[in-house]
Amino acid sequence: MDFLSGFFDAASTFQWETLFQLVSVALIMLAGPAVIIVLAFRGGNL
């Protein structure tokens, strides 16, 4: 049980907001090139 209590202590002190912000920024940065790739495959027609 010490392992589980240690795990939950680590999870509660982990900065979840920072992780979600980094994931959001990564998705936004990947959205631009993704649109360009979709446009290229569709011949420039949305």
C-alpha cells in the first residue's frame, strides 16, 4: 500500500495545468501544418 500512497501523493503534486497548457500549445502548433497538408492532398480545395 505504500506504493499506492506514494503514487497518489506524486499525482496530487504534479502540475496538471502546465501539462494541459503544453498539450494545448502543441495541438495549436500542429493544426497549421495539418491544414496545409490537407489542402495539398485535396488540390487546394477545402
